[in-house]
Amino acid sequence: MTTRHLRRRDTTGLLGEPALLGIYLNDHLAGATVGARLIRRITGAHQGTPAAPELARLTTEIAEDRRALMNVMGSLGVPVRRAKLVLGWAAELLGRLKPNGRLVRRSPLSSVIELEAMMLGVEGKAACWRTLRRLAERERRLDGARLDALLDRAAAQSRLLEELRVRAVDDIIGIP
């Protein structure tokens, strides 16, 4: 190892370049911000439906997961980059402009597409928890048991989103 490499090495032992961890976690925080906004919108669109209680619980959990990520960042001394959060918020707003076959009102297809987007987000979140879990093996500021619980919750969220997606598809194609 060169002296230059040693100087650039993360003093916490987390990554070879500490800036990369900050970028990684801030990217995931931006994604979590998008996901929290999207699940609130989905939940609002399904008020009064059989899926409403499940979506309300999911909305709460996803907001808690976002806060958990911010807590991890704080524990590791990783600053929140507000610019990335603003970009995530703007991306979520732009995502609403997608064509859905309807000009004025919500298309039934919107639920399917939004649930699939949430599934991708939850899978990305689970990947972040797995990465942090690996780091927890050598970084005492990370709580491995808490990360395991977050991973388990992400798996349950993924299963629920798939169930809701299938129901939404069945509604579109007329399967009772």
C-alpha cells in the first residue's frame, strides 16, 4: 500500500475513501425521501379502500426507515446533503407527470406503476441495510441487531407491496 493510499484511507475503517460512504448514504437518503413522498401519495389515493390500513402502516414504516437512515448517518458523522434531498423531491414531482392514459383523473394503471416503483425503492433500501450490516461487523457505531430488524422489515414491505400490486393488476384486468 502506498503512503498516498494510507492517507486517503477512511480513519473509521468503513471504506477506502470516506467521501464515498457519504455519497452512498446521501443517495439512499434522497431515494428514501422520494419513497416517503410516493407512498404518502399512494396511500392518499387509496383512502376508503380495503388496502388503506396496510398502506397507512407502510407509510409509517417507510418514514421510520428514512429516520433510521438519518440516525445511522448521524452516528457515522455523515452530513446530510440538502441539495440531494431537493433533487429527490423534484424527481418525485416530475414522476407525477408520466402519461397514464387519462388527462384529468387518476388512471387505475397509476397504482400498478407506483407500487412497482415502491418495490424497487424497498429493494434498494434493503441493499443499503445489507451494506451497512456488513460494515457493522467492524464498525461499533452501527447496531447490527437494528440493521437486521430493518432488513426483516424491508422484506415484509416487499412482500406486502407485491401483494398490493397483484391486487391492483387484478382490478385492472377484472379478476375478482
